[in-house]
Amino acid sequence: MLPPGHLAGGFLAAEVLLKSTKPDLSAEQLRLLVWWGVFFSFAPDLDNFAAFAKIHAWWYKPGMDNTIHRKFLTHVPLLWLAAGLLIALAAPNTYVRYFGLMVWLGSWTHFALDSIDYGVMWLWPFNKKVWALRNRGIRPSVNGKNFFDYWWNFIKLYVKSWTFYAEVLILLITLIISTKY
């Protein structure tokens, strides 16, 4: 999934959590928690910068493993769960407790959305199995001789995937709900 879909997923998860639990926090604290949920929904993909730096390019070249960024620790759901729950359980107040929940839930929306088409190693380091609704670990090869050519070809393939339609739906729902912001 592309960044807009991940960000929208984090927004929706934060909204659902805060609306359903109604914590005793100020409006400003609630707004900040929503934005923390949004941030942590994209945070696992920050490893893309390290992946691109490792290959000295802003696109994956033909024959290259284009899933390299999913092999960094930032793509380990159990670590995000542990970090979020540790913060939530050790929290000195309600705001920090909910911040910990945003670390966990925001990041897990990322992994859930990645599990639509490509997949995630949900149980790593205990198991390397990639879990997905379809195409488990299979990525179509994107050819491109330069940055623009690669990303143009990527977008043409992406709009044919299930993930694209899920992303459009999530973005539409987010746009409807977010009008209050």
C-alpha cells in the first residue's frame, strides 16, 4: 500500500479507538493522539529510506529484491506490539497510555493493510511465513531504467491490484470522517 492508504488506516484506527473508549482527555490531547496514530501507521515504511540508501537509488532496479525494506526490524509486528503495550502498561497517565496504544494500533494498521496483497511475517522471529490474503510474498517485477520510468510503471501495475481498491475505499471513508478536522 502507498503512504496515503497507510495514513488513512491509522487515522481510522485512532478514531475508532478514541470514539469507542471515550478517554477523559482534552480535545487537544485527543487530536494529538489521532495524529500519533496517523504517524505510527506510516512509521514502519520509514525503512524505505534506509533501503534506498543501501542500493544508492530511489527505485528498485530490474532483478533486485524490491521487498528489501520489509526485512528491516521496522517491519516486525511483534516488536511494535511489545513497544506499544510496554508504553501503555507503564504509563503514568491516560494520555501516555493511549499514546502506547497508538504506537501499537497505528503500526498494526500498516501491517494489516500490507497483508492484503503482499503479506507480512506476522510471527517473526518465531516463524518466517508471510501471511497475506493473496499473492503471499509475490511481487510483480517493475521495470524502469530511471526514477520516473520505474514509478510510472509501478503505478500502472498498482492500479490493477486489490490493494489499490482497498486504498481508495479507506481514503474515501477517511475524507468523509475527517471533515471535522
